[in-house]
Amino acid sequence: MKYQAERKQLVEYGKAMLTENLTTGTGGNLSIFIREDNVMLMTPSGIPYPETKEEDIVLMTLEGEILEGDCKPSSEYDMHRIFYQQTPNVNAVVHTHSEYATVFACLQEAILPLHYIIGSIGSRVRCCPYETFGTAKLAEVAFKEMKQDKGILLGNHGTLAIGEDLASAFSVAKDIEFIAKLYYRAKSIGTPVLLNEEQLEEVIEKFGTYGQDRIHGTK
């Protein structure tokens, strides 16, 4: 069985999706791109995260051919592979159904910059239009909306986060939910005071050099 370390990561982070309240049930999915071999590892469809085993992870080409695994890959594999096909530095994708972020996804409303943590994602958390789950059309609109950012809302659906590795993409998914929760609560009692353009530029620049390098894909 190839790529055991990466398979283990996907199993562990799948469980963390539940413990970090980023999804419920079997919602959401995760993948890792093995760039040197041009293949991706994808979580399986319909298997609860606590029950997912390393051998359940599906190894597949970017053209959709299954190379290893008896399970069906997540129905959202198009939404993962489009980033691997068209961006040079994205090697992991995390899709969640986190509660507060999905509220704004259902409103198709962007989350505005009320807190500096948004700089880990972009200047705001934008929302793409609704498209049916598991379709190439959803993949296309998600890719188009991502632009230079690291995460977006999927209209009437959930969230999508990308990163140079799984830890980075998962961190962005958590930041999206954190910002969404703040925005929801701030709007419930008043009007959030937003960061201005100059403040945002400074924050985004600082996030670019904070800790380890975090390189994301280009359009």
C-alpha cells in the first residue's frame, strides 16, 4: 500500500474534522496531492471518519482513474483535482460543513474583515454561487472564486480551504469557522467595525511571513 504516511494524515485529520466541529456525520472531505507522482489521495465516500482506515483512502489520478483502493472516492473529487491541475503550490484541499461558516454560505454572503485572523485566508471570505454538489460545475465556480485566497464559502453548501500541505489547509478551514462565528455574533448585537484596506494589506503581508512559509496557489 503506497503513501502510508499521507494516508495516516488523512485518517487523523478526518477525525479532527469532527472534534474541531468542522462537520457532522460523513460531511466534507479531504485530499493530498503527491505532486512528484501526479496522483492524489482522497477520503472515501460515505464512510464515517472514526471508522475510516488507511486502506479506505483512495489513490487516484487527476483524470479520475482509481489506482488503489476498493472504496469509492468522495463525490467532490473534481473540486479537489482542479486546484492540483491548475495551481503550482496547492498540495492539499479540505472541504467542511462547519456551522457558522455554512450559515453565511446559505445567505451567499461574504464574511467581511472584522478581525486580523482573516489575513490567513484573504481580504475577506468570499462566497461562490450555488452549484450541485459533486459536479464539475461546482469545481469550476469554486476555483474561479478562490483567486489568490486560501479559502472560500461554497454557496448553500459549506467551505473550501487549500494549502501547501494538509496541516495548512486544515488551519485555514478552522480560521474560516472562527471568523464566521465572530462575524455572526458581532452582527447580532451591532455593526462590526471593519479593518481598512491599509490595515488588511499589513496583516496579509505579516501572515505571509508568520511562522513557517505558507505558499498558496495562483489563479
